[in-house]
Amino acid sequence: MTAVAPEIELLIATPDNAPEIAILRTAAADELSRQFGHGHWSSAITVKNVLRSLKHARVVIGRANGAIVGTLRLAPKRPWAIDPRYFAVVERPLHLTDMAVAPDRQREGIGRALIAHAKEIALAWPAGSIRLDAYDGLAGAGPFYARCGFAEVGRVAYRGVPLIYYEWRAHEVQGEKST
């Protein structure tokens, strides 16, 4: 059973949030490793990693009861594993990476709230789409992204890692609002 999204405050992260974001992302990676074994998701995240990501992207955090319970990163720069040939040609795509929800707070609607906020940011940017990749396997979050309105646009193996590409197109939402 999925709980209704809790009251969370959605904010753009600052450098002061970096230590807590690193702890959250590492905890999420550790939980995936516990459930599915060691894999590409098993990396510990450092404060330095988070600070670097803040320089060229908008990092969104979700806070509940004073603690960061979720995060994601939106950037105009294409990540290494995204092959643009699989995606619709749009002006200014954003790329979603580094999404994590605190393991003890998953299945409460926090991830859906973060994605909804990311879509609002994309519309205001303005961006033509949000692109992402998910692991193609049990540890992957592909079904979650599909439930959040992302369409599967391709399956690839990048450096031996099976991935599924997903895309959310902003113009489709804007078109729905105007009809």
C-alpha cells in the first residue's frame, strides 16, 4: 500500500545541505546494495561530489520534520550515459540524475512529490523535456518513472550496464492544459 505524500517542503539545495544530501544518497545506495547486491548503484557519495553537482545544476531537496528525506538533480548538461539519439528533439532538455529517497521513508509519496516539483521546474526553466536513465534490472527505478508519467524511449547497454531511457515532454503537458 502506498501512503499519501507527507507534508514535505521542496527546496533548491544550497552548499550547506551537501553533507546531509551525501548521507542520504549513500544510505539509499547502501539499501539498494543490501537488497540487490553490489552494483553500479553501490557507490558512497561524498560531500565533494554533492558540492560539485550544485555548481552546474539545480539540486532539489525534500524536507520533512527538519530532515532531508529526498533529493534529485536537474541539469541542462547531458550525463555520460545518455545517448541523445533515443530522445525527442527539443529545445533545452533537462537531465534528471542523483534521485534518492531515504530508505525508511520510501513508498510514502516523497519520490512522486520530487518528480512533480521537477516537472514544475522544467516548465518554468523553460525546458522541452526531462530525460533520465534507470538501471534495467531489479535495482532499477524504471517502473516508478513510468508511473510518474515518463515514457520509455530506449534500452541500451552503456559500458556493459543495461539501462532504460525515459523521457517526459513538457509540450505534451502544456498542450493538455490548453485543450
